[in-house]
Amino acid sequence: GPKVLQIPSHQIIDMGQMVTLNCDPVSNHLYFYWYKQILGQQMEFLVNFYNGKVMEKSKLFKDQFSVERPDGSYFTLKIQPTALEDSAVYFCASSLAQGANSDYTFGSGTRLLVI
Amino acid sequence: GQQVQQSPTSLVLQEGENAELQCNFSTSLNSMQWFYQRPGGSLISVFYNPSGTKQSGRLTSTTVIKERRSSLHISSSQITDSGTYLCAIHYAQGLTFGLGTRVSVFP
């Protein structure tokens, strides 16, 4: 079936540095999402993005976070500067429609370790 | 409190046994989705918006939206069924997940 590709699969970074997580959504999908999962904890919503704009973000989406999707390229999550508590698995997802009207497709996640 | 409650939190099965996983929602919802998360983390959609009963292979989902509950039945479990099963409710902006049921199947 259609897939969401996430690059890289793993990333280790020094605290304070910048990191960019990349996501290639399903080609005809219009809505894009980032979720965060700390080991052993619940998967939590960070942000959704549509038509070049952030539609909604949770309280986990700190000021140090930003998202964008320049035309024809990856949907990215940038963290600048990183903090130790940013260590987690970040999942990208996409959907054709919004909310209750659409099936979500998730990527395999990027495992981020901030040291 | 938790909007999505899953039970049990973990389950140990001998290969061939059946299992039933429960998901209850504390808020009204329009639709929900079951996911399977492999050891190592990738997330795979199992059932999307399964009102009533739906079957896919050895997996059967039974959802009663009005009663805010859904169950996932695994029949004749196999070692490859091991992993975490997550349910999530759809709301306007995204998904709210439960904590999952960790299933371990042994020979």
C-alpha cells in the first residue's frame, strides 16, 4: 500500500544543536502530521499542517519546533535548539482528508537521541 | 483523564491461543482506528473506522460507536503477532491514542 517515508531512521545529536527530520508523505495526501512517542509512553500529537500552514499544534510543540513543506520537497520538523527531553521517536503521518473522515498512514519513525 | 483506555496493558499468549483486546473511549467520537506497532516502532494501520464487525485475516474488530467501545480479536495467534496494538480516536485535528496492549506470543 501507499507509504510514508521518514529520513533518517535514527539520529544522535548534541544538546543545543539543530536537527531536521524529514518526511515524504503519501503522494496524493493533503494533510500532514507529526507525533512524538517517548519510550514506553503514549503516542502524542504535535502538529498538523495543511496547504502550507500549521492548522493546530499541541502544548508539546514548543517554540523551538517548526514545520514546513517547501514545494515538492519533504515535510520537515526542525528542532532548534534541541534539549535532552526531545529524545523520542517522531512519527510522521499523512491523510487525504481531515480528522474523522480519513485513514491515516504513518511512517516508521525517526529515533532521535539528544545527548 | 485518559480519553482512550485500553485493556489489558499486556498479554502473554501461547502460539495458537485466541485473544481479545479492549478499547474504551471517554468522549463521543465519529471514528477510530486500530494500529499495530512492531517491536522497533513502525506503525501499521489494521482497521480504519470499523463500525460493526470487520475481519481481516485472523483479526476481527467489533466496534459499537454509540457505546464508545471497540474490541480487537486475534484468533490462532502466531509469534509474528507479537507487538503493541494501539487504538486511536479521530477528532478534528488528529488522533488521540491509547497506551496500547503489548502482546507477546511464545511457541
